Amino acid sequence: MSLSRTFVGFSSADIKAYHLMLAWKAHEDIVFDFCDCQLQNEIRSEDEAYIKSKCRSRIQMAGTFIQLIGADTRYKYNYVRWEAEVALEKGCRIIGVNLDGWRRINEETCPPVLRNKGVMFVPFSPKIVAHALEHTQRHDDQNWEFKDEIYTRLGYVLTGNRAELPPRPFPFR
């Protein structure tokens, strides 16, 4: 399978979640991979136009845009909203990854720019994010979510708006 180039947008408060995604990718027991278009080095500049030009060139390389959605994401306008706007303008397929475990849009945390724009919403979990990277098509409108059957087939437990994988049993020796 050819991996779609993916740019991951996130609030600075959610950088640990982005690093965890990189750990999923590196872990041999987790089936999760993506071609990361994130900037490889931190930009050491205060010049907003310069920073945005660097980010725009990376988003332009991507076919997929993942927006990590945490508690403060909807309030971040300077870069978070702007990156999403660039991805929409470019025509990327967009996956909203809810850090709160929601498997559909959470109106309380989702940035308004992503509402009814064809975004597939999934919880922050390696199996379903990998499934979304492999099976999400680009849409032009509405909010999208996977059907319950997809989650149960992947081993998730569904509780209201949330989907969680049960804890793996500890291997005793």
C-alpha cells in the first residue's frame, strides 16, 4: 500500500499526542504508518509570514491533513485554524482526530473551520486512525464518521460518543 503524505496539525498543548503518533509508527507491534509531512526542524523565527510559508509548502506536499483536536484546539486561530484552511483550500482529505476519545464530531472542541467540510472524525487511537488513513475518501461537505460495525470489527468498545480499545492483558511469566 502506498502511504498518503500526511500533514498533522495540532495545538502546541497537544504536541505529546503528535509524539505518541510517531511512537505508534515506530513500534513494531502496532500496525500504524503514515508518510509524515510535518516540518522536520523547529522553525526558529518570530516572523509569522515566514513560518506560514514553510508550513504552506509542507501542506501542499500532503494529500491528507490530520487535525488533532484537543481541549483548546477550537480557540487557536493563528496557526491551527490557518493550517486547516490551507488544507481545505488545497483539497486534502481531512481526518479530525479527537483526543477526548469521541468517534464523531465534538462541537465543544472542534474548530468551526472544520465543521461540515467533509471531515472524517475518529478518536485518538492507533487502529482507527490507521483505518481512517487507509479507508477515508475525500468529501466536500458534512461531518463523517465510521459506522459502529467498523469499530466493533477492530475490537473497540463503544460507549455513547466514545470508542475505546479494551486494555491488553498483561503477559505474566
